[in-house]
Amino acid sequence: MQARNEARPHQRRSTGRMKRLCVSAAVLAVVVCGAGGALAADLEVGDAAPPFELPGSDGNTHTLAQYEGTTVVLAWFLKAFTGG
């Protein structure tokens, strides 16, 4: 029984670290997404999209310039393959 009790403080410290890590990640995500929103505020409906590059599900990096002269639809699945 004593060995079991000795493991618990370590488990509590580990849980506290995980909580801090999750909170830090959430704050970072809000800051990053907030910065992206500030950039989007300069665009109006119908404006040309600014140049960007994104990783594709095929493992390649795709740039908007590769598709110049065509219609581009960007499909974003926020929780794809996350179980959420």
C-alpha cells in the first residue's frame, strides 16, 4: 500500500504539468489565430486571396500560385482524424 501512495505525488505533478501544457497550447492557439484574423480584416468579399502555401494531405506543399487562373476551393476539416 505504501508503494502505491508514493506514486501518487508524482502522478499529481505530472497531471499539473499536463494542465499547464494544455493551457499554454490553448493560449498560443488563440494568439496565432487572432493574428491571422487581423490579416484577414484587410480583405473584402471578392478580393483576390493573398499568396499562401499549405501542406496537403498528399504530403506535398501547395501554393496558391500553382493554381493561378483556376477556381480554388480550400476545404478545412478542423477535427479530422482527431476523434473529436
